[in-house]
Amino acid sequence: MKNYVLPLMASAILCLVSCSQDKTEDVLVEKTVKTAKPQNLLMYKEMVAMLEHYDETRKPVLEKALGYEDTRINFFTIETLETYLAYMKKVSEEKGIKLTGINIVSASYPELTNHGTPNYQTIMFMPTTEINGENIAFAPEVSAENKIVTMKEMLGSYGYNWVYDSKEDYENRNTITKELKSNLLNREQKGDIESGAGNHGHLEPPYAD
């Protein structure tokens, strides 16, 4: 009996040591990723130049067209951002799809909205993956490893013409297909599903009274 016990104990100890080392390495890798200095940090003079250029070229045009200053700040808590990224990574990994990044897309709240402030600009997040060498926004909730459904396809099924995946799409942005027109006409009758896009931030302006 003793001849069997010793090898078993040795195996167990080796397993525990190995697992412990793996965990330590994982923690070190995670810590390195989290604490590495980002490569896209701006110099203050760059910031000032960019903000001033916006003030001079965009702000007056928008204020004249809208009659008020549009949203300049979209605030999301750290927890919101971390949760969104972690969930997109998890869903993509489970489906065997490489998550390459997140598109941050300009939008604005319509007159009738369930959240946000009507008529003010906002942003939304769209996850991207690599398709034919390009980072393309996709719909993780309906995609699979061997069948990636693009955001263009999903938005098109609701009658919206997404034209920002390629130069060709953008150059033909005014060409509306019969299918797209039909989907637009039937949008109200089409069932709705939750997407992989993110939003629900805090806007400024407008400022609360």
C-alpha cells in the first residue's frame, strides 16, 4: 500500500505546484497588461490644438444648426467599460471569433427615446473582428465561428444602410437596394433583439438643473 501512496502524494504535490505556478503566471500577465503604459497617450499641446480646432470648426456649425451646444462629453464608469469589454471578450471567445477592437460610433438620441436626452449627440460601442484583413463591426449575439454576421447585415435587416465598413460601401452610400427599402418599410413589424452594441452613458451638455 505504501508503494502506491508515495507516488500519488508526489503527483498531487507536483500538480498543486504546477497549478500554483500557472496561477502566478496568469496574475503576472494580467498585471502586466493592466499596468503597461498605453501607446496612445497625448501630449498636452496636442490636446489643446485638437480641442481648439473642434471649437473653431465644429462647435459654431453645430450650435447654429441645432440652436444649442450639443453633447461634448460622454461619461462611462470604469465598471461599465470593464464589464462591457470583458463580456465581449467572453462571448467572442466562446464562439471562436477573434475580437480585434471596439468601434466608437457617433449617434444621437431621437425625439422618442427610452433613455438619454432627446436630440443630443451620443456614442455607441460596436465590437469588431477581422474579415478579409479589415476590422469590421459584427453582431456577436447572432454570429458563430463559421458564420460571422456583420453589423451591416443586422442593421440592414432593420432598414438602416451602414456604409462605414469599406471605401466601396461609402462611395455607394446613396445607392439603396430594394431589400433595404423593404426592410425599412417593415421595421415596425420586425421583432427586436438585444445587440452587442453598448451605450447608456452620461452626457454633458446638457447639464442637470
